[in-house]
Amino acid sequence: MIVKSLKLKNFRNYDLLNLEFDSATNIFYGDNAQGKTNILESAAVSATTKSHKGSRDKEMIRFEQDDAHIRMFVDKRGIEHKIDIHLKKNKTKIIWTFHDCWAFTGHCAYFDFVQCDKWKTACQNCPQYRNSYPYALFKDGSKGNYARKMAAFQGVKGLTIVTPSRWLGGQVKESYLQEYPVKVIPNGIDLERFVPRKTEQRKKHLVLGVANVWDRRKGLDYLKQLSELLDKEKYEVAVVGVSKKQIKELPQGMIGIEHTQSLAR
């Protein structure tokens, strides 16, 4: 995971700070007591909801201010995620949006593909630590990671977890995060770009699959099988986001489209 940018408002000594980070190495330098550690602390709060220095929320808010705001954008496998943290002196409310299961496992972002449910009790002897993102080639650290996450993420006052699907919300309720309220808010789309419009009536029904990376877990093999089973006079199957190699391996009649930035207008 790569931190792309960080915005602070009324955090520690910063009235307002906007930082854009390079994807390689970033160096903070300057005189003592100028706020270098405060930047690192804000990133830690965004990642774990707690200060690495053990500070209380009200201690991280700028003097004579009632609240503070941290906004961090991160890149995970080519997908951008936004993390918003609001700190208040009187009562802190935190919204944490989940897009996968990483927060309550010892290693993986997804476990259903290998039918593993160790995350419900305690992760250890991870069956996919070598071949599942985030990759760990030399050591299975799932047991220690699980314990550290549990210690960091439990008991956070005012935390509400948001998930884009009922399925993910249900998984949260079976994990060690079940103490928190869960709100399901589906991913949105730009309704000014994507609106109903008159087009030529299709002669066939279209089955469409879209993914950033079409690995085995995404189900490309199942869509290939579906394409061969459906009546080709009535149905078409199309996938967006496949590589050139994957397009060559698609069965006859199945449509493959590489990554695109095209938007409806």
C-alpha cells in the first residue's frame, strides 16, 4: 500500500497542510520541534485510529480549536482509497470504510477463495501468505499480525464501520470487530455521466464483468464456462480489464476489453 497524499487541518501544530508524496522514497527534514513527527503521527492515526505516542484525541487537536481533520489517499494494487479521520475534543466519531477483509485477518484481504475461516478465532499457518496480496515470501507472520491488529483495532470509541456490501458487513460481524456498528453504503457512481439514454435495442442480452485485475479469485474461469454454456443467439459475455494474453485465451464469441479510462458522456 502506498500513501499518495495527506491533508491535515488543525492537527497538532498545523493549521492547514497539504502533502503529495512520491511513489519512491520521501524524506522529511528540518529543525527540531517543527512538526515532522506530527506528520508521521497523522499517518499512524489514519492507519490504526490511534496515536503511536499514546496521545489522546484531544491532545492532537491544534490549540484553541475544537476539532481536527486528517484525510489520506492511499493506493492499493492500483485502486485509490480515501481515509477520513475526524477528531473532536468533546466526543470523537470515526468512520472507517472497508473495501476488503484485511482489517480483521492476520494476512490476506480475501479468504473465501481458499475456504479459510481461521480469522474467526486466530490466524496462524496461513495457507496463502506466499501467493496472496500483501505477499510475504519468507515468513508467515499471520499469527503476530492478527494479534497486533486485534490490540490496535478493538476498543476504539465512537467507531462506525462502513462496507459497500451486505456480505462484507456480515463478515465484520463474525470477526473481532463485531462490537462496532456496521453501515452498508453501496459504492456510488457519477449520475451526471451514467444516465439512461436512448440507444439501439440490443439483439442479445449482455453479461458484463469488470475487474482491475482478473486473477483466479475474480472468477474469469467461471465466466469462460458461462460463455460456452449460454445460447450464443441470445447472449453475449464481455469482460473489461483483461490483459492481451487473457484476451487470446478467451473462448470464441466472448468479448475481451483491456483496461480503459473511457467514461460515458
